[in-house]
Amino acid sequence: MAQYSHLPIYNTAFILLREMYERVPKFGKQYKYLLGEKIIGANIEIIRLILETNNTRDAVKRKILLEHLVWNSESIIIFLRIANELKQLGGEKSYLYLLEKTVALSKQAEGWRKSVSRI
């Protein structure tokens, strides 16, 4: 099994997941179980995709996994915007911090996808 803890994208995703686990319990009841669950689920899926992509040697499968990784990171951006619009993140600074982490994650995923596409 390949190592993954040294990957910047893994560390960014893990930090984002930890931050979401701290914030989602503070969501209102009706948003905690719907929106919060989707955000955390998408983030867990991102970590799973990172691990699977890192362990896969088949170039075609890697491209497919990276497409899913990019899509999931973009979906978190959408979910965060919805949570912010519904005033569930606690303030603009919190939203901007989470958005910054998510955009960094998305850029890393996109860069990884582009580097695999060249091969």
C-alpha cells in the first residue's frame, strides 16, 4: 500500500474534515442532518478517493477517480455556500476560512488531474 500522509492534498482534506466535524454539530437541527451530513460525506469521499487514486497504477482508472475527486471538491464549495446563506457557519470569517481550504483542495485536485492527463 502506498503512503498517503505526505500528500498535501490529503493533509488539506483531513484539516477540512476536522473543521467540519467541529462546525456541523453547531448547525441548526434541520440543517445538521441534511446539509451537514452531505458536507461531511463529500469530504470523507474525497479522502477515500485520494487514497484510492494514490494506490491505483492504472492510468484510465486514475483519471476517472480524479474526475470524481474534482467533482466532490466542487460540491463542497456549493454546500458551504448554501450553509453560509442559511447562516449556519457562524459568520463570514468562518465561511471564508472554510472556502479558502476547500478552494485549495480543489486546485490541488485539478492540478493532480492535469498532471495525470499529460501521461
